[in-house]
Amino acid sequence: MQLRISPSMRSITISNGVVDSMKLRVGPALPHAHQPPHHPSSTPFFSYRSLFYFVLFCACLLPFVFIRTALVTLEGLECSSLDCFKRHIGPNIFSKSNGNSKKLVKELYEVLHNVDKEKVQNLGKLPDTFHEFMSEMKTNKYDARTFAVRLKATMENMNKEIKRSRLSEQLFKHYAASAIPRGIHCLSLRLTDEYSSNAHARKQLPPPELLPILSDNSYHHFVLATDNILAASVVVSSAIQSSEHPERMVFHIITDKKTYPGMHSWFALNPVSPAVIEVKSVHQFGWLTRENVPVLEAMENHHFVRSHYHGNRASAVSGGDNPRAFASKLQARSPMYISLLNHLRIFLPELFPNLDKVLFLDDDVVIQRDLSPLWEIDLQGKIMGAVETCKGDDKWVMTKRFRTYFNFSHPLIVANLDPDECPWAFGMNIFDLSAWRKTNIRETFHYWVKENIKSGLTLWKFGTLPPALIAFRGYVHPIDPAWHMLGLGYQENTKLDNVRKAAVIHYNGQCKPWLDIGCKHLKPFWTKHVNVSNDFVRHCHILEPL
């Protein structure tokens, strides 16, 4: 397209250089007072002002004309500029639209809608990529219905592959969560060796002169049952650093026989003064044997139970499972749920017969505020203070009900429980042991565990919390959720501001902070309490990238 103005400014020629052209004759602006008037025969068609607006209009329009004309040329159509302009720029202006595009879209929608109602048969090999799909369409020249059928089959196949991949991811994550990291295993071995060769690692905890404090109710007593030395060190370290009165803190660490030498070595070689700490093994409680704990004996000896917790994890998956449901099933089948350490909290009154009140902590928590006020909470005659998990901003972590944990298709559950009842959380609980000793909570707990075994483990999905929810019904005093923030082991979208404000943060779930699968942005709240300057930690390369 060319725009040519004559030297005299009397004419303008607009042309595409081939066929169409337009010549316009114009005149000067209106004369000044001293200029002679023009001859009538030279009167212009329009003034310079009109010319300005016309040229401005053309300048805006011509790029669109050029683009549309170029598209037509590429499509192999022959038309002049004005014909193409009429055909492609202004069909609604120059001619009445026939609505072919709308009709085509409507017909395609109807075909897709009809195919969506049909069950897709086996169509053999389907394309793996969009490029393969388009190549297949062009090569075979499918009609609209065949196109829709192939499209649906391809999308369903891709959805199956995605689901299969996500289920595999959950299975591998479960294996990773169940395994012992190399660094933590190394730490346990080195400390156990130190216990046998170093007298300082075997020194009495606490020293003899501090033994009376272990049963002194004027102190704040913390109980931790774990076989993870590194995790225990973080719980104790974070609690002491956050306390306003560490000299009033007494820690009771209970572990298994295998871990005891290493656990004792760590706290003997890394004093927690001014706090007091004792480390005991379950075998040091003479009465705490499997013969005296019938539930644990049944769970160990029952073939179905052993197969459920120690068998093939992949067999837990079914075609109808979504990844989240599968993850829950895997978590519920963790062998930790039949370990003695996991059941210790139900024996707290017997474990500490001289104590009135204790705070029980899981080993996957970090303390960020002084917990002394928990001992001042009026439990109003209840046995335990706990955070309820049916109220909160997090719609995944804090919207649970009894139906989340129990199988309400089982008549025994339906007859005894309300699906809408609000549950609470383990992990950070204040217990009034004096009040507990007056109840039959432990017997109720054991009764329901036995009933679940009799039913083939069909009453509930998750470990030890469900029978505790039943046993402690009517004995729980709700405490402020700010004391205990949950979900850091599975909720990746946890808000960091909320984490910083919480008194205790809990990495419940598979993604523990000491594992590679832990949430990267949540790990620092835990790792900052690891004593990386410790020789054993450094030699075992803990927290160092592989």
C-alpha cells in the first residue's frame, strides 16, 4: 500500500501498487485576510483539516487490511485489496454473516456431549503426546465423532497414568518415611559405641543429688517416648531455649532397649543444665512386659495384624483410591502403631505414680514459646488438655470429625459414636494424672483395640488415636489452638506466619523434618535446633546434602 502526495499538495494518491488506486484532489487551508480569493473553479473537495482526519483513519485501518490480505494470500486466495477488506474485515458491514463458525462450534459441542455419555471401548494404542494426537488426526482424517472418541480415550488414559504415578509417589514416600536416614543410623551406632567405651557417657542421669526432683510436683515434668536420638535432642533443646524458667524443667525420656545406650550417651555428653533429665528404657520398668499388656501381645501374635503392619504395602492400593486416601491407608499401616513406645502414653499414671501433672510430647515437635502457663490451665475436672481439630483456618488439617477416623458403616461404630463429634490431637497434651487414676480410661482403650482386632481392623484406619478418642470421651478440656499447630508433616501450604506464632509446631505426617522428603520451607524451624557443632553430628554428616 502506497500513499503519494503531489508536490503542489493539490492531490493525494492511495494505491496498492498493482490494481486498486484512489486519487483525491484537495486545496489549501482557508485564505488569510491579505490573500486573494481563489477562483471558483479551483474550490477543493475538502479542507486540510478534513484531510488530516481521513489520513488518521487510514493509518489506523491499513495495518489490519494488510494483515488480513496477507493471510488470504497465504491461504492461496486471489482477491484485490478492497475485496479482501470486504471479505475479512467487515463481513457484518458489507454483507450479512452466515454464522458458519458458530454453527461449527455448536455441532462440535453436541458431538463431544454425546460422546461424554458413552463408555469408551478399548481402542488399542493411544497417542502419548499432543503432537502424536494431532499427527494421527491428520493422517487418518477422522470425522468429528471419531475425533471426540479418540480425544476422550486419550484424556482418560492420561488421567490413569497421572493417578498411577501419584499413587507410586505416595508408596515411595511411605517407604522413605519408614526408613532410617543414614545420618541418624550413624549417630545411634557411634553413640552406642561411646556408651561402651566412655565412662562419661555412662554417668548417672540425673546425678544422685537430683533424683528427688524426678518426683517433685513443684517442677514442670515433660515426658517423651522415642527411639530417635536426634529428634529427642531437638525437642529438649527447643523447650529449654523457649522457657522462661528452664531451672524448673524436668525431662523424662523413655526409649527402647536397643536405643537406650545411644540415647543415654547423648544426654550424658550434652548436659541440659539448668534443666534436669532422666533417660530410661522400657525394660527398666519391670511390670511393663508384653505379658502384662495383653493388647500388645495380641497385636504381635495375631497373624492378620502382623501381615497388615509388616506385609506388602502396595497391596493396600485399590483402583478406586485417590492418592490422598492411599496415603492415609499407608500411614495407618505403619509398624510404629504396634510398637510399645507408641502405646506408652496410655500407661502414664503407672509410669509416674508420684506425679500429679505431666506434659506429654511427641518426638516430631518443636517448642517455640514458654510452656509454663499450661500447668496453670484449669482443666475443670477433665483428664487432658488438647487442641481440637475441627475448627481452624486450614481446611485440610483442622476440619476433621469422627467420621474422618472411624468406619461408620460398621454397626458397632454406628451404635456408639457420633460422626460429627469433634476430635482432638495427640502430640502436645497436658495430663492430670491424679484425676486419671480415678477412671477406667486404660481399660476402655484396651477394650476397643481388641474389638478392632476381632473385626479384622475394620473399625478405624489410623493407629492409636481412634481408641484414645473413644477412651477419653468426656475427659478432654479444649485448649487454645495457638498452643499446638498441626500438619507440618503433610500440609505443604502451611502459612509461615502462623508457624512463627505457634507455641508448639508439630510435624505429624510422613514428611518429617529429618527426612529428605520433608517440606523444604518448613525444615528450618526444626534444623535450627540441631547442634551441628557436635562432633557426632558432624562425623555422621547430618543435615549435609548427599
